[in-house]
Amino acid sequence: MSDRDRGRRRYGVLVLLLAVVLLASAAGSLLVGSAEIPLRRTLTLLASSQPSLERTILLKLRLPRILLALVVGAGLASAGTAYQSLFSNPLADPFVIGASSGAALGATAAILAGWGWNGGWGIGPLPLLAFGGALATVGLVYLIGAGGSRSSPVTLLLAGAAVSTVVGALVSLLMILHDQSLGVIFNWLLGGLSSATWHDVRYGAPLVGLGVLALRLLSRPLDALALGDDTVASLGLSALGLRLAIVVAATVATAAAVATAGIIGFVGLVAPHAARLLVGGENGRLLPASCLLGALLLLLADDAARTLAAPQEIPISILTALVGGPFFLLLLRRQSRAPGGLP
Amino acid sequence: MTAVLAAQGVACAYGDREALAAFDLAAAPGTVTALLGANGAGKSTALRALARLHKPRHGAILLDGQDVWRLRRRAFVRRVAFLPQTETAPWPMTVEQMVLLGRLPHRGWLLPYTQADRAALARALDQVELQGLGGRDLGSLSGGERRRVLLARALAQDAAVLVLDEPGAHLDLRHQVELFDLLRRLAHQGGTTVVLSLHDLHLAALFADHAVLLRQGRVLAQGPAAEVLSPDLVRAALGVTVEAVPHPRHGVPLIVPVTRREADR
């Protein structure tokens, strides 16, 4: 058996394993929540079609919440993977480079204006504004932090942090000026999987799916992009066109994730790095693995958010920041020490 | 003999800074052309212009008589492969994955790689003597091996023209000699047209058919390598006192620096 076959088999087994673990965790998560519904009772409830409060909890509260966690986790992870290649920067993720806060600003404006998801497959004013906001911030951060050949990875992070702060202030300002909606927006901003409904899943999933699929199709040029614009051009691709396509795809996934579940940081950072350790750096393999890991991470984080301080719920973004923040610092430290690391 | 790749009166600039002016070149098929000159003399700029990566302010780059900026990018890169001076991957990549990227011009960004691509991969790894290392991570290789991986990527591109920016950098003497032997063989036997830059004047004398001496963005001299590599021209281009001695076996002029050692005595 050649190296290649062995590699392919290893990858197949890994993805299968991840998928199985993910399915099992998703099924297990049906049992997690403030209302105690034991396993046997859960199975009976699912099998029967008799309406009951417990059945409603399972199907209308827990199931959409689980599905949304999977969708949002996969979306943020694939967007993070793409942003990292795009900026040739292992520290990039939707939250770090400001895409999440941009999407939040757009979504906040839409919510305050009373606009929603209506419009069939999720192409209503809310996702559009979230997408516009995210695209604008990513563009701005890119121009400041990655434009020119001499910019360093740190410049990008600083630009992301600065733009995020300004955009975050705008969100706060909007909230204060419309204080009757303050509670709603605040809950959603903190990473609101707790209020997940089938409505969120129905509108968020197609958009996230679209972004993820587009990124998977772009995975080979994405490999080349991390090597620099000259390399991309000398392989026959337009660096500018490619960057635009990838920014749009990654930002669609980010905007849909943020518009349904608020700002959840670091999933898009941790998942790609964990996936890279498992399957290597080739985006064709990395993206699927990263999606599965992102979904799993967010699902487990949400389970923890529901149980750790029960009956109180911990906003999920606090949990992901507690875990992901130190990971980010570790990466930053390793980067700046590596030969040829941060200049 | 008509040129495969030619530059006519090319001028390039970065912002206000002029990097190359009145650059003429006619690379004949099946030859090795070496661009020589001090750091900043314009070698890389000339190569990037030839590889259609830098659009000249003035003049034209011609591939088989056609203006390269009128060709579609894909059509161009199927015929001209480029090796950048430096390139780093920000995270792990396997040798195989890196070399297969050289098949992008043929396969496109979406279609799966075919047997032909695998064959090109195997042949390219063979040519740079990295056979069997396809599964290795780039980070685990030495600088010279990484350089050869990038060269293999350019070779896997199956292009009629190779534009190589310092292909010998980071290689030890044996691998330098083997690399230039390979390039010369590709040119003289396979009909590939090779344009490259290098600093080692001995290797230039041994392996280049045609040499171009650049100084401050302008061509100081060009012609058969043995003629261009004269002590006077090299001194003028590099600003260092040199003398030429004939190679004991091959007779080509070897340019050797003259130090102050005599004056010290």
C-alpha cells in the first residue's frame, strides 16, 4: 500500500469516526437540559406521536437547539479555516478579524428596524444586513491589516481588534438608543443558542451550507493562496478574484452563524487547528474535518452551558472565550517564537 | 533562431522607484539564460516581468511572438512555469500536495487530479531526487530539500519555459551541480527554455549558454556566457576586483575575486 492510499484510508477513518462521535453527542444532547427526561422516557416520547409538554421540550426546544449548534459550529469553523488561508495567518478567525462584530452590527440594525429573515431561503433583510456588515468590516480590516506586502500577522490582529472595538461600540450605541429592545439584543449578542427555534435552523442552515459548500469547492486554490499572490498567479489563478470569492463564501457562513446565534468567538480558531493536527494542512481534507470538529465543539460547549450552572444558563460565548482565549494566547506565543514566525 | 520568450524595451517600477529600464532579452529555445548582477540590480523584477507577474510600464514581453498580457493567464502558465525566490507555507503541507499544485494550470481548481498528474508528480520528484518523500511534511525537510520541492512543482507544470529566481539558493554544492545539470539537460535535450537568476559566477560559466549582466536596473552586457563573464564587465557590474582563470577541465572562464591579501603583505 502506498503512502497515498494509507493517508487516504487514515483520513476516511478519521472523518467517519468524527461523524459517529458527532451523531452520538447530538443524540446524547437530547437528554441534557433543565427538565429531567430520562433516556427510556425520551425514546418512548420520540416513538409516540401523542402531544405532551415533554415531547414539546424535546422537539421544539432541544432538537432545534442541537441542530443550530451543529450548523453554527460548522459555519464558524469553516469560515475560520478559510480566513486563516486567506490571510496566511494561523491566528485569524471570524471573531478575531472583526467579521462577527460586523455581522452583529448589521443584524442589530435589522432587528431594531423590525426586519427579519422573511424572504424564502433566508435572503431577507436581516441576513443581508448581517452579511453586508461582516463584509464591510472584513474589507476594512484587510485593507488596514493585510494590504501591502510588508504587513505582519500582528498588524492584522491589531486591525481586527480595533475595528471590532469601534463596531462593538456602534452596536452598544444602537442598543442604548433603543433601550426597549435592549434585552433581546443583549441576549442574542452573547451567543444565543438558548432561544434557538426551528425558524433559526430553517433560515440559518441553508446559508451556512452554501458558504461551506463554496469553500469546499475552492479548497485547492485555497491551498495555493496561503503561499502568496505570486504563487497563485504563477499557477494560473487570479489572486484578487480568488480572494474575493473566498471572502464572500466565508463571510456568508459567518453572517448566517452570527445572525442566528450571536457572537461566538474562538470556535473558528480552535477547530481548524485541531483539525490540522488530525488531517494535515490540505484544505480539501481540512475543511470537512474542521466543520465536524467545529460542530462537535459548539455542541459540547452548549451542553456545558446548559448544565454547569443549572438551572441558570451560561451564555455560550463566555464558555468558548474561556476555553478559546487561552488557546489563542498559546498560539500567539508559539508563533512569535517560531523561526520565521511573527516578524 | 527565434526567441521563445522575449523582452523588448521593458521598464518596470515599484511606485516611483524604477527597478528595470530598457530591458531586452531573447531567450532561444533549448537554451539556458542566466541573469547576473548585484543585489537589487533588477534580476527578480526582470524574471517577474517575464513570468507575467509584474506588468511593465513600457515595452512588451513576448511568448512565441505574442504579447503575454494578451494571453489568458491559464494559457500562459501552461507554457511558462515560475519558481519564486522565497516562499513559505504558514502551516504543514506535504511534499506531494505542494508539487501537485503545479498541476493546477492543467487540471484547474475543481477537477480531481488524474493519473497524468500523478505521473507528472512522480517524474518531478524523481528529477529533483526526492522520490519516496511525497508523504513527508515540508517542515521536516532541510532548506535545500524544500527548495527542490518548489522546483519539482515548477517541473510538474510541464511547461516549455522555466523562469527560475535563484534556483540554486540554499543548496549544497552537490545539489547545485545536479540541479544545473538537470536544467541544462532539460534545455539541450528536452528543448526546454530556461531563464534563471543566480549569484554563483562559476555555475553561470559552467551551465549557462547566454548571460545577461544587470547593473542598477539596466543591461550592462549580454551575449554568450563565456564572453559576458570577462573581468572588466564583472567588475563594472558587481563593483569588485576580479580576475578570470580558465576551468582546468572545461575551459570556461572562472571569475575569482582578488582580495586585499597582497596589499596587506
